[in-house]
Amino acid sequence: MLFEYTRRRGVRSPITDAATFKVGKLKQTTSREAQDIDLSHLIDTSYNYHSPRELRWHLAERLGVAPDVVAVREHA
């Protein structure tokens, strides 16, 4: 499963002092652009993610699948 997200600016993490990001929009991509599915409602868009890997793990947990089944990429 491939998901594409739009990044919104987050804050600096008070724990790690690293930059974070929020997801503006999340969609599952298919081979045909016309059938992209908006899944933004599946995640908390106010959450500050530390990395795309963390987003991938959250999606896998939410969907009940192994993390290696999920791929994420940032919308360019």
C-alpha cells in the first residue's frame, strides 16, 4: 500500500529538539490518479510526526497490517 502525504510545518520536539511535521492531507495512491482515495480522517492531523517512518508505523497500526506492507512518500 502506497500513501502520499502533504506536509505541514510542525514544531520542535521538546524531547529531542528535532523538527517535526504535521500531515495536511493523506491519500492512498493507485496506478490511476482519478481513483486516489483521501484517508486524512484515519490519522490525527494535529499530531507532530518526527519522521516519515513514524507516520508509516502509525498507518500500519491503524490499518492492522505489518509496517513493511505500508509505504509513504511526500507529495512533491
